[in-house]
Amino acid sequence: MNKQQTEEAVKMDDFKLSYSLTEAEIELEGGKYITYGIEVEKRSLSRVEKSKVEDITTDRNKAEEILEIMKNNEVTPVHLYDVMENFL
């Protein structure tokens, strides 16, 4: 898996949220595909929390749209799975 450098950050009062698009190559039924996922990191002075969901879609544009929605709604790592479940 590759973490893309297309990282988006949102600064809050006492912590910072970072959103990254991830990329992985998978082999399925004799073909190779690039799949995209999302990683969310919450960083404060005393703690770092991370969560990621891989293999969301093979459509980079769709993954970037979801990433933007996550950023705009300030989704935290603890809520990432629940939010992604709603997309799927």
C-alpha cells in the first residue's frame, strides 16, 4: 500500500485532523487493479489517533470526492468506519 501525499489538514482548537488518500495494487482474477482508500489522523499535543479504510474504490475521482466530504465534515478516526459504511 502506498500513502499518497495528497494530504488535507483541518486545524481545530486543540488538535489537527489530516486526511490522506491511499493507493494499493491488488490482483484479482488474473488482473491487476489500483484501489484507493482513506486514512484519517487526529493529532494533539499528547496523542495521535489513526484509522484507515482500504480498497474503497478503483475510481480515483470518487475516492477524492469521499475524501473531500470527510474533510468538510471533520470526520475523526473513531468515526471513519461508520461514515464509510454509509457510503457503501
